[in-house]
Amino acid sequence: ENDDHQYLTRVDHNFGNNHRVYGRLWVSRASTPPVLEDGNILTSAFGRTWQNTVVSLNDTYILTPSLLNTLVVTFNRTNNQNYQIYPPDYSTLGINVYNDDTPQWFFNVSGYFGINSGDTNTFLRNEFQIVDTMRWTRGSHELAAGVDYSYGQGDIVNNFRANGRFTFSNAAPFTSDALPDFFLGKFSSFEQGIGEYKNTRMHFLATFVHDTFRVSPRLTLNLGLRWDPFMPYTDVNDRLACYRPGQKSQVYVKAPTGMVYPGDAACPNGGYDTSWSDFGPRVSLAYDPFGDGRTSLRAGYGVFYDRPNTISTNSPANQGPFGTVVSFPGDAVNSVANPYAGRVNPFPADPFDVPQDAAFFLPHTAFSYDEHLRNGRLQSWNVTGERELFSSYMLRVGYAGSHGDRLAMGRELNAAVYAPGATTATTNQRRPLFPDFGSIISIESTGRSRYHAFQLSLGKRMAQGFTVLAVTDEDRSKVDAFVNKNSAKHPIVIESSDSGELYGTNTLPSAFLIGPDGRIAWAGNPGSLTTAIIEEQVAKDGAALEQSTSY
């Protein structure tokens, strides 16, 4: 049984004819309960609760008939929790492994079955954004300039891998069958970690200028420039690291040589420096070569910059000494009952109290950002020609291309060297920097991409029939959720808050039923557009409905 509740409220206020303010609050809450039948661990299923809260304020002020300022302030919070009906801890099965107070069973028997009673975690993500845009119309120019700033938080408390995970494989050197190995307690690999704890912080800043220049009734140019510096993500507790050969850490004095951390001279707070020189020019044109409105040529070029998803900060947090993870194969000595037999067991460990002289368990697995890392860049261009054929056919021929560089790629700096008789059990022993290091992954700006496409289409505009059109000023994420939930197929226009005036309404979101002559046959709240209304209008006109909808 799943529960889903959504709440929406909106307030509009006009401070005269030239100043309008509106605010909106949207809350979505959902939950699904955990499952675990008595006596059958295979029935285990995660329980989840999550809530999304969006608060937005829009201020539109007409300073003069040709000067308009729009201020948009938005706060978005997403918080969710995974929880379970907890099984008894591993000790009740005779397994000598540390379990926290939210036990989890994890057994993966390859080719047969898997048991995973689930992690326990909370995720809290906050984002504050403020965008101010000034628009000025001057003769044949429409100028725009603005600033866009965002601040984000991503806090995670997750006992991921904290209770230990067993894997059984046919490739293990025991019975060559995962199921008998499971019954014998001979695992192919075992993994355990402190857990995953992050307090990621991020700042985004951009400024832009844009000019729509109507050179003539047949030619329009769009010219723009965006400054989009990239500031690396940081962590409140500096849970990341840098691999810098030859450097010795003063933050964690027992770290193997080459590992340094924020606070050490060789490792900035975000792992690499800010990219201040990210400028993105954009230019495009639209041209009517014959002046008859039946042919158009369009071309455009732009430079754009990418930002990594914040999930990319997981791996930096999952390394020693603050995120220690150990992984090793099964052997003749260890077993499910005592997986650490013949090895040092680093657990339990406190992820929130990591002293300067914290121990490192070797070989150390490292995840690092290259000191010269930059965010990805994409150059994109296109040329399109369109020609109306007869009264309702459109022929479109186009070319689109792009070139990406500085794309993030992971490179193994300590790859194992092949040797006769080598197996995966000896991978670490064959690494050049063993025994201090196991895998060392370095994220570097070395990726490239190319894309070229020829595009040809022939479209027919319906000469008869009604079209349903939705217009809204809501967030794109909310619109996408509506489309996916309702399988909506009608066009949806996402515009500024004053766009509804183009359709003769002061309220957004709105739905419109447009007749075959292009005139609006009906307008109103989307929830009020019923099948009966559509059928009534169709009956009046004797035409068909081109775009179906479900509200």
C-alpha cells in the first residue's frame, strides 16, 4: 500500500498595473511500508518515505514601457528516508561480524537467489536559487541581462555496507558452484565499510547578456554570452582526498605517502581549483530568404558547460580514514562464520570522530580528483532549412553537430600487472604500489565526444480538428512528473508568469481547446477540461480532436 499526498497553494497580488508578485507553495509526500514476513527473509522489501517541498516567489516589475525586471526566488527541499523491518543481527546466525543497531542481511548467491534486507538511511537535499533578469526593448533590439545564483546542500546518513556483504560465485576456488559454497559458508568475496556520510555543499554562479536583433523583417540575429564559472563541490567535514605522489599528509599523519586531504597544501577544499574562465558565447539567426513566409533558414552555435551530478561525491567519501571500506576474497582460512580470520578487523569505527592519527588499513583504496580537473565543455551547432509545400506540408532538412572536451573520465593509476598464473585473488599483489595502495582512481578531464546528424522530416499540419494546449509557469520537474503520471500527450508550454495574457487568461496553469481555425474554443483550469466539454465543442464544429489528453 502506497500513500501519495500533494498540496498546492498560490497567492497573486498586483501592486498597480506595473508591478505583480506571486508566491507558490507545493508539497508532495509519499510513503511505502516495509515488508518482512515472519520466517521468510526472502520477502524483505524496503520501506520509504519522501517529501518534496518547493517554495517560489516571482516579482515582475515594469519600470518603463520598454524596461522590465523579473526576480525569481526558489527554495527546493527533498528529504527521504529508507527504513526496514529489521531481521536479527548476524550474531544470531553464528557470524562474527560487527553489526550496528539497524542490522542488515546481504547474501548474493550468483545464479540462485539474493537476500538484501536493506540499508537504513536519510537523504536531505536543499537548494536555494535566485535569478534576476532585466529586459530592455530599444528599437530593433531586445536586450536581456541577468544573474543566476544557487546554493545547495546534500546531507546523507547511510549505513551502506556497514553490516557486511557476502557474495558467492561459481568462479570461487571451492566447489565451483555458488549454492554448495553458500551451504558450506565459503564466500567468493566479502565487503564491509563504515557507512556513507556526506555533507556536500555547492555554489553555482552565472551571469548572462543576450540581444535579439531584428536586422530586417526577414532576418533576426540572437547574440549572447554567459559566464558560467564552476566551483567544485566541498564537504563540511572534508570527506574527500587527493592523490599527489610524494606528498605527505599533515591532516592524517598515518596516511600512506601520496594521500593528502583538505587542509594539506596540495589538496584544495574541493579537490581541485575553481574554473573561472568558463565563458559561453551563443549566436543564432533566422532568415526568410524570399520574404514570402514559406521558407526559413536557421543556424546556431553555442558553447555550454556541464556540472557533475552530486552523486559523484559518493566515492570520495567512501575511503579511509573517514569512510574506510574493506573488500577481500574468500580463502582456505576464512568463512562466513569468521570472515576476518587471518586479517585485521577495523570495525567498529566511528565515522564522526576521526583523529589526526587515525589508522589506515592497507592496501589503501583511493579516489582522487586530478589537480588540473575542469568541468566538461560542449560546443554545439546546427543548420536547418524549412519549406512549406502546398498548404499544410512542411519539409525540414537539417544538420546538427557537437564536440565535447574536458569530459570527466576515471583512470586507474595503480593497475595490476599481468603475470603467468595470475587470478583475481592476486590483483592487489600485482599492483606496482602494493602494499600501500590497492586501486587508485583519478578523475581527469580527458574525455572527448563528437556528434553529427543529418535530419530530414516531412510534416503535415492538420487542416481540421481541435488541439489541446496547456500553458504553465510551474517548475519543469513538476511538469515532467505530471506528464509521466498521466501519460499526457498534449503540448505543454512552460513560460513566464505573464505568458497567460497572450491567451487571454490571468491564471496559470491553464488549458486551451483550440479550434481548426486557430481560435480558442474553450479556456480554463486544466482540471475542468472534461471529455464532455471536448465532445460538445467537437459536435459544434463537426471536427475531430487532434491531440488527446487526460487530466
